[in-house]
Amino acid sequence: MRIRLYKRDDLDDIMKLYYNAVHNINAQDYSDDELDVMAPQTADRYHWEASLAKNHTIVAEGDEGLLGFGNIGSTGFLDCLYVDVDHLHEGVAEAMLKHLENYAKAKGNHIINVYSPITAQAFFEKHGYTLIEEAISEHKGVRILKYLMEKKF
């Protein structure tokens, strides 16, 4: 596995990985309606392109292609951290998280915040994040529970 910076050519693979990860991994904790709001079948390509370009975005790749992706803003907000469903529990998320945390520290951030889905809460706790509060967002009339978590350095 190697971690590198995001390239615009990665966009389609990232969007596909995100959709599959949300609809397969998070299905144990969210309803179909919630999953469809979190990761709609037809994603807003412009939104994805802008978000990935403005943040520090990385991809993890192996011989078979994209294994995961993640990004963090310059203020220390962890926006995305997703792994291909066929490569869970292989250290991909941990490696990307370490890279993103090091980037944030190098930018002078002493706290990293993330809105964790229910499914990832234990992962973040394992890596030193603490629960700050429950956060409920609403989109298209569907309420989605996530957890605001933080890690201090």
C-alpha cells in the first residue's frame, strides 16, 4: 500500500468507493433513507471536486487500485476517511489517519475534529478521539445522527 496526494483523475474512483462504503459498511447503523441521503446514487460531482481540491486529500492505493481516501482541512477538521469494503481491517484507515493527523500537526493544529458516523465511532475512540456531542443533521427531511469527536495533541 502507498499513500499519495489526490489527483483529479481519482475523482470517479473516490466517488464510487464512497458510495459503496457508505451503503455497505454503514448499513448496520443507518436506514436505507439515511444511507441514500449520505451517499446518493447520483452524487454532485462539482461538490466532490471542490471539496477534494480545497482540502489536503490523500488516497491509499495498492496493486489492485484505490484502497481508500481521506482528507482534512487546514483548520484540523477531518472531512473524510473511507476504505474500500474489500480492504477493511488491513490497516488502510489507520495509515491514512496517521498521515492526516501529521499534516494537521504540521499546520499547527492542536485539535482535530470529526463528525463520525455511528459505524466509525469505535475506530476513532481506539485512536484517541473523544466524544464531544451527538450531532443530528437534516437533509431532504431525513435526520442523520453522527458524533462530533475530537483529538487533542
